[in-house]
Amino acid sequence: MRDDRSRWPMAQHADQRTRMFDGLSIEVWEPSQAFLITGPKPFLQQFSPLTWPEPAQPKAGRLTLSLRRDRVLVLGDLGMATGVTADGRSLISDMSGGFIFVRLEGVEALTVLQSGCALDPCEPSASVLRLWHGFEAMIFSEGEQAFAIGVEAPWFDGLWSRLVTEAELRLL
């Protein structure tokens, strides 16, 4: 297969891992492990999946994000074997290295996120998935003025560039 990487410019800001603005800090966060679990809702409930806008509270060193009614993403140590479960109704896939997140903290964090999609902290949702400026992103709360947004690793450079650009437009 031909390598065409040299034909595409590197995404703007992709070499920076932390940026500070007035009222906002953004920092890259890469979970050490990630597991995608697909199965029936009763099986998934044991992982206590996080929905919007409840604040993230990692349990036993892991955080579980609700993606769809039959799918969760576990960030951190799962403590279970990957593959098909014993009952044959669920599948656990090791997706470590497949997702990258950005933490946004400060009074302007929600404003920057709201620039790309409708995001209301008073309107609950069963999923953390959103379409943010065209990226299928996972957005969740980490506290009153702290949020995280994540995408599949191949889309990260574009997400980072867009986040920095939105912050610059609003805060510089």
C-alpha cells in the first residue's frame, strides 16, 4: 500500500498536548486501557455506565461511558477476559490505544463545547455520544466546570485542532 502521509499537512496544534487560555485549560488524556462491551442492557448495567450530564466518578480505577443502549466503553482496568462471554450474548473487545480524550477545565469549558453541538447540563441523555463539529465524540462531565471530550484515535488531530481554534476564537 502506498504511503500518502506526506501529501497531507499535519493538523494545526497537533504537536501541543496542553493549552491554557483565560478561563480555560485543555489537556490531552489517553486512557491506559479501553474496552468496548456490546451486549444486553442487564449485562451492561453491572458496569454502572455514565450518562449525560452526571459527573464522572471512577469506580475501582475505571470509568464506564454509555454509548448506545447495547454498548459501553470502559476506560481503565476491566478485570474480565476479552472475547465472547460464557453465555454467548455479549462481546468484550480490547480497544486500548483506540481512543483519545481532551479534558477541558474552567468557566469557559462548557461554552467551548456548546460551540459544536447542543449540550444542555439540565437535559439528561442516556448516552455520552454527540456529533461535535462533525466528529462523533464522547462528551461527559467531570464536575461543575470540568468536562472531557473523546474520539477514536485517528480523528484526534482534527478534534484537537478544532478545540484549540474554538478556544482561540472565543477567548483571545
